[in-house]
Amino acid sequence: MERLWFSVTDEFGLWPRIEAEFRARLPLRNLIWKGGIAQTAQFVAQLSADVRVNEEAEPDPTGVVLPGQDTGALLYIYLCEVSESESDTRKAEVRARAKAWAARAGQHRGASWLVVVVAGGSDAQRLSAGPKFLNMRATVFDRLRSEVGGKRDGVVLLRPDAVESWNAAVLALRDRAVQALEARAASLGDEIRRLDANRMLPGWNYCRFFVVKEQLAALFRALALHDAALAQYDELEAAFLQLLDARALSWFSSFGGGGAGDDFADILDVQRKPYRRQIADNAISMFDFRMYLFGQQAQLLLDAARFEELAARAQHFVATLGAAMRERGSGLAPAFVAAWTYSVCTNVVEICEGVPVQARALAAAKAEFLTSARQQLDVLGALSGRLPPDCVRATLAISSVRAVSSALAAAEPAPAPMRVANPVLAEALAADARFDQVYVRTCDQATQYYGDCGRRRFAQALQADVARLHMSRGRWADAARILRPLVPPGAPDLRACAQLAQCEQRLGRTAASLDLALRLVAAPQPDAASAAAHARLLAELARDVEPCARAPPPQLLRVDDAWVEDSDATCALRVRVHAGVALAAARVEAVLVAGHDGRRLELVLGADGVALAAGATEVRLTSDAVSCPGRVEVRAVNVRVGNVEFQVAASNANARRRVRLHPHPAAPHVALDASGETLDVVVTTRGAAVDAGMRIWLHGADAQPLLGAEIPAGSGFAVEGGALTVGCALPPHACVRARLPLPPAPVPGDVQVLAEYTSGGEARLLADSAAVDFARPLRVTASVRQNAVLVRAQNRALAPVRVHALLVDGRDAGDAWLAQRGFLQFGESLTLVCEDAGAAKCVELRFSSLLDAVRELVGAQVELLAAAHGLVAHRRYLQRLALAHVRRTLDARQTLRAARVCCEPLAPLYLLAAQDCAQPVRRALRRLFAELDARLAAAELDAGAARQQRMRVPILAGRQPGLVTVFVETGRQLCAYESAALHVRIEGGNAPRRLRVTLAAVSCMVAGPATQEVVVRGSCRLRFAVVPLAAGHLPLPEIICHEADTGADPQWARLPVCLRARPSALCVLRDRAMPVCSVPVDVVTPGIIS
């Protein structure tokens, strides 16, 4: 673009006198003008312009100058000198010349003029002094200023030796320059609007519109308004693309390209061809126009230091113009397009190398440019035969490359070298070694920039391409050196892993190659051919490794499903193994995990000599050494091939799910019974004998052991290390029983049973669970008052309890009204008095619970329905599931009133029971639970016919029992993790006693001291702070009292309280604080057994 310039007309030889000082004050600074598009005041830091002396262009009435013509000066300056001492003729001549020059200068549109009168010495003093009051004769400067256009600012006086005069002259010069700029911008703006308004008329020319708009952009650029100039070029590009879409580009001669040097051009060189002249003559090609337009935009972006935007625009430019060049109608060869793309991409990277800013986005853009350049090397290498066919990656022009390569191969065996203008490409296409150097250097540079922007995967892909080139040339060591960092310990890249395995195999490193092959087949395979090739490689290498070497799970084997057949009469699991290729497995085994004793128990079922065909194979896994009825989780399936054992990963949720195993028919059975006053452990051997005894562990669901008491002598059992030991061999179908004391506290959940024994000389394992109810629904105390026995019984269970009989020292107390009282509801108490029994030692209470009657009825109905629907193998699980639901949702009062089991429907339970079963079993379970609801609604419940329980209580002799009363101080609702006050009131005898009271928290946390000492005389009251930890049916803490002086054994007073919770609260209490239970307790000797 032409620079702005000032024209100086010097007819009197004055320029040499003022040139140095004049040029020292350029460029003009701090200009304010309103010539922009928005017509708002804009600040221009400086205005650079050339100075031409005695050079003047012809005036252009339109103000628009086409390329090749002089655009005209921005400001015309006329230098003249006049002295008061000269003659009037001389003065008139100077004025006439200045006036004629001003008339000619005023004809230039978009320009301004200024007459500078140079004076010196005493003349300067007189010229600037102005007329005196009495001397009305004006000076020659005044007459000149009034005659030349009648404008005061058109003529300025300059005294070369005065700084103030220079400042005034420069100020006038700056004002006239601003006026010229505004006039020129307005002239160009009017022309642009006129051309844009006529766009739809016939004869409209885009090239004419481009030339005029570019002049306005050049004006903005001269003022350093880069954004405004770039906006003009963006509007020109938008108009061009709009015409391109409408196919209305008749002003362009052809698409162009393909000329000498067109494939190797600097995008910033807009003077390489006469682009502007061709545009004005409508003779420019589309290719040259796009290059020129983007070159101007790139220069403006560089001047504005917007490097990231330059890179982004360059990417769009290369993509769009490259796609247009690849179209069939362009007539350009693939080699030319590839060479041009390579040259432009590398040129953009070289331009961005010199910028001071190294942003992350700029590094990513440079990496993408170099990646595109590498792809063009693929194209050129494939066309010239310098790149091996297996190294060519898919690009936009790969189809054209293959077509051209096929044509060249059919035409001549050795195609002639391609002619490219880029010297780097010319050297690379001349020899393989030089081509490899350019290829590797381009990939290394792109890798470095990918590392700077954090795109590690792209960098690894490029390095893998370099390794493939080394492998194609036979440089295995170099390829392995590059590939080793690309294969991390985690999930590897398949291509890099396969290449490295091949290199390690060629270098003779068998162990490393095997490890890579295992990792390779463990990853997801892209296609069946790759999976088969990797599997064959693994099978070959598996024979040379150490025996039984464990390896990660390979992808050539997977488990699609795991299930248990209902027809299996033994502990067996079926798995469906899918193999990519046919394999002869030495052994297939499944690792199962069951939760027992609070820890994870691993079980193994297997099968030997399994032939896995290509595809799905059903394998039945079993073991005689394990019996684990119940739900287990399929942890893994191991397949041994050769000397390598594979851990096959499950491919879907069916293979990873939990299954329910059947009991082994020959394994012993361990049953638990807590209906009486002891815990009976019954061991029954079935089809197989027990060789040398058995060890049995019993644990609750909270992993607490239940065996800690001594076994009566002569029973054949012993407790050693927390295990119940049977010390003798047991023949088949034998039954032995051990009676143990009940645990001191109720056991939540089921009891986990784990037994180890030997049968047939082989160690075996039994893992099972049993539902045992240790809790006693009644809390009973007995004491002697005078000559009578006072018995108190309180119901602490949710289910009602009926007392049937009371025996004192084994004889019936004879209270006939006792059985007619009915059921005791939750929290109700019963007091019995036996006269003339002061010497009695103990009492026995016989009672039955409504829950026992419901349990017997539900269990019998489930047994019948399981046999009717072919679900006998699942009857134990179904009984436990139904009883748990009934116990949780039973409406006791409605059940007593209607003599029917009243609870929530059991039909939805089939969803829980059938989640691990096949479809036929699911349908049978659905029918079973639907019929169970109907049968329970129709069956009559005989609550009095339930199995009676017995409870023996020693009589407290000689002491008056104390009374423990508990108050809960809270609002209507008590929420989890909310502190509450628990008040304990103890009523004792008249004699003072020192007691130690301990609050044993089971389901809550004690916020303060858990043990307090108090002297009881009559009654006392203690306060404990507790914080509930969960919501639901939550027992309150237990209270332990014993004599502080004598250190007697603790006496347990368990609170028979279990409050039903609402969804948002832990316990629902009454509106005011009141006692929730009152329990009589003796504080000296044991008085409560539960």
C-alpha cells in the first residue's frame, strides 16, 4: 500500500533552509479526527507521511484512484517569502502566485492545502506585529492571508529561528492534515455506499467495489487503526463468499494456481504479483485473489499483535482453499495441492516463531499446522515412492493419491521426480535419507508444540508414526527407543503396543515381547482380524514363559454370563465364556466371594480339560470341597492356557452379578435353635462321613463371635480359639447336638456359620447362615416380700405376648385367671403374687408370642407353595424373605382383632427374590408371592396354639428390689445426630447404698460421661446425654447397675423399648416428656435373666 505524503511546492528556494527542522517534527502526533465509520472522535497517536518536494499529481475529481495511479498528496504546502522592503510589484507577484497555486490545490478531493510564509530577521518582526492603531496600512502577510481563499488557517507565518512559530506552524499543519483525512474518508465512504447500493443492478463489478473499499482500509492502516482496516477486509471477504455461494463470480478469469512458484509462496508477500492491477482489470484468478486477500488480513493481524487470531484464521484459510483446490473442477494435481499446503503451513509456523508471546493456544495451532504439513509429506511421499505404503496415513487426498499412484504404476515402473518450487520438498523427494530427515524433523517439531499445549495423545501419535517409518526402514532399535515411552503401565495404545512388541521380538527380548502381547490382547480390539493375530502371537509366546505365570485378563477371552441352574443338585456354577479364537484350556475356574464372619470369603469352583471353541462356550464349574448355599458374588473367572493363567474379566453385568448357590447334597448341615433357654447347635452328616472332627465358628452379622462360654463336660464338644470343636469322627447320616448358653445380648441379623472338616482325606469348607431369634419378648423379675413371691412380667417386644402358666419350683401356681387375661401389648406389665412361697428358689413362666404363631403360619404356607411351583431348592431363602417382610410390616392389633395375618402385600417381594434367576423361575416366583398373599388373607390364625416358650428366673431373697425409671427429655420428634437428655430415676430401700450406674450404648452415642456414681437413699435421679446414630426401630441404651463398694458383677437392666420411626425422624415420642418404661431391678445380686 502507498504511504501518505505531503507535497511541498518551493518556487523560491526556501526548502533547504527549513528541511531539517521540518522533518524533525514528523510524524505528526496526537491527532483527533472524526472520519471513521461511526463518525465518532478517535485518537490517532501519530501520522506517518513522506515529504515530496515540487511533486504534484493531477487532480482527480472523483477522489478514487485505481491501482497504478498516484493516490495524490494528503496535504499540499506552498512555501513563499516576502519582505516589506521589496517593491509593491514584487509583493503583488508573490500574492498572485500563491493565489493561483491555492486554486489548483483546492481541486484535489480528499486533500488540503497550506501556504507557509517564511520570514526572517526584522521582516519577521514586522510581519508578525500586525498594523498599528494610527498606521492603518496592513502588512504583506495580512494581505496575503486575506486574499488566498479568505481563510485564516490557510496561511501561516513561519520564523525559522523561533520555536513558538514552529509550534504554531506544526499545529496548523496537523489541523489541515486532519481535515484532509476526514475529507478523504468521507469521499471514499460515499463511493462505497453508492457501489453497495447498486450491487443488485446489472453491470455491478465486485473488483471495483474491492478497490474502493481497500483504499479506505489503507487510510485506516496509515492511521494505525488496525481493527477498522481489518473490518474492511472482513467485509470484502464476506461479500466474496456470498458471491461464491451464489456462483456469481464472472469477474474472475479462472480458478488459477499451478503457475511457476505458486506452490511456494510467502503469505505476507502481497507484492509478488501485480495483484491490485489484476483486480482493477478484472484479470485476477480466484487463487491469486484469495492469497492476496488473506495476505492483507495477515499483515494487519501481525501489526495488531493478534497472533492467536492469525493462527486461527490461517487454519480456516488453508482448510477452505485446500478443499476448493481439491475439487474436480479446479484442474490442480494432488502433488501441487500437497506442496502448496505444506509450504503455507510451514510459512505460518515460521511467522509465529518470531512473536514474543508463546500462548498455549498458539502452540496448539503451530502443532496442528505441522501435523497438516506431515500429512502432505505422506501424500508427496506416496506419489513419489519415497514413503513405504504401510506408513501412509489417511488424509483428505488419500483417495486421489491412491488413484494417481495406481495410474503411475500402470504407466511406468519408476515415475519421474516431481517438480516442486519449495527447495526443502525438492531435496526430500530426491532421496530417501533426506525425506526421512524432513519427515522426522516435522514430527519432532509438532511433538514439541503438542507438549507445550498439553496435548499428549497427539504427540504420541506422531511419535508412533516416526517409529513406523523406522520399522519400515529396518531400524528396529531406533523404533523401540521411540515406542517405549509411548506404552505406559496402564492402558496402552494398541498401535504403539503392537509395534513395540514386534520390535522387541525382532531384537530377541522374549519376556518383554510376551508382556506386551498380554497387554495388547487385554485391551479392546478394533476388529476381528487384529484380535485373531494378537491371540496367535500370545499362544506362541505362552509356551516359552515360566509355568503358572499370572497375567492380566486378555481381551481374547470374556465372560458373557454366569448363572445357577435350578436342576443342578449340587454346588455348581455355569459360565458362558466367549473366546476370540479356539483355545485348549488346561483349566477353567471361577473365584466366588461370600460375606461371612464380617470378612470376605473366597471360594473356587473349576473344571479341567475344557476346549474353548471360537465364540461362546458354556462351562459347568463345580467342587466337592465347598458348600456355600446362599448369595455369592462372581469375582473372576480364570482360564489357564499353556503356562499362563488368564483372569477373564466380565463383559456385562450378568457375569458380574451375585448368584445363589445350592447346598452340596453330601455336605454336613449345621442347624441352630434358640427356642429354649440354651442355644442348640445340631450337626447332621448326610451322604459323606467326617473323618477327624469338625471346627465350627459362629458369628453375628456385626462380626461378633458367639462362642465364648464353657461347654459342659462329657458332651463331646469343646470351645477352642473361638471355635466349637467336634473331637470325634462322624459316620454318614449322624446327628450330634451341643447346648450352649445364650449370648448376653441379642444378636442382630442372621448368624453366620463357618465349618472346616475333612472328608475322604480332603479338606472341605461349609459356609451358611441361619436366622435365629435370641431376643426374649418378656422381661421378668421375681422377689420375696414377706412370705409371698412377687413376679413382674413386662412385654418389651413389638408383637403381643400371652402368658400361659406360672410355675414356682416346678409346681403350678394355680392361678386359673392367668391364661384368660389375653395378650400383653407393647410396654404393658403383669404382676403375679404367689402366697406361702417365701422359701422358693426360682419361678418359671410359660408364654407364647403372636409373632411365633405368624411365623409358623407363613413358613408352612411358603413350604406348600414352593413344592407346588417347583421351587423346593429355594424354600429356605423364600421363607426367610417372607418372614422378614411380615415381621417388619405386621399390624399386631389388627391381626389379633381379625385372627388373620395383617401386613403389607408380599407380591412385590418377587422383584427382590428373582433378581438372580432365569425367566421361568421369575414367573414362578411371581405366581408364588401372589398366591401367598391370597392364602394369608384366607388362613385363620390361632394365636393360642403357637409354640410355648419357657423362662426361668431366680427369686431375689432378702432384698427389696429397686425401681429403674427412664425419662426421655425431647420434643415430639427425635432426629438422628440430635442430642437428647436421658433421665434415669432409681428407687431403692431405706438404707443408703453407693451405686455405679453405666449407660451401655448400642445404637446411639453417649455425649457425656457414660458412668456415674451415686448414693441412693430412697430415690435419686441421673442425667445422660445421648445422640442417636441411625433412624428406624432403634433400641434405647441399656443400664448397668452394681454396688460401687463391693464390686459385684454388673446387673443388666435392658430397656424393653423399640420405638417406630417416621421417615424424617429417629423416634416419635409423645408431646411431653414422660416415662417410656419402668423396670424393677435389684442392685446387689443378679435378678434378671433374659
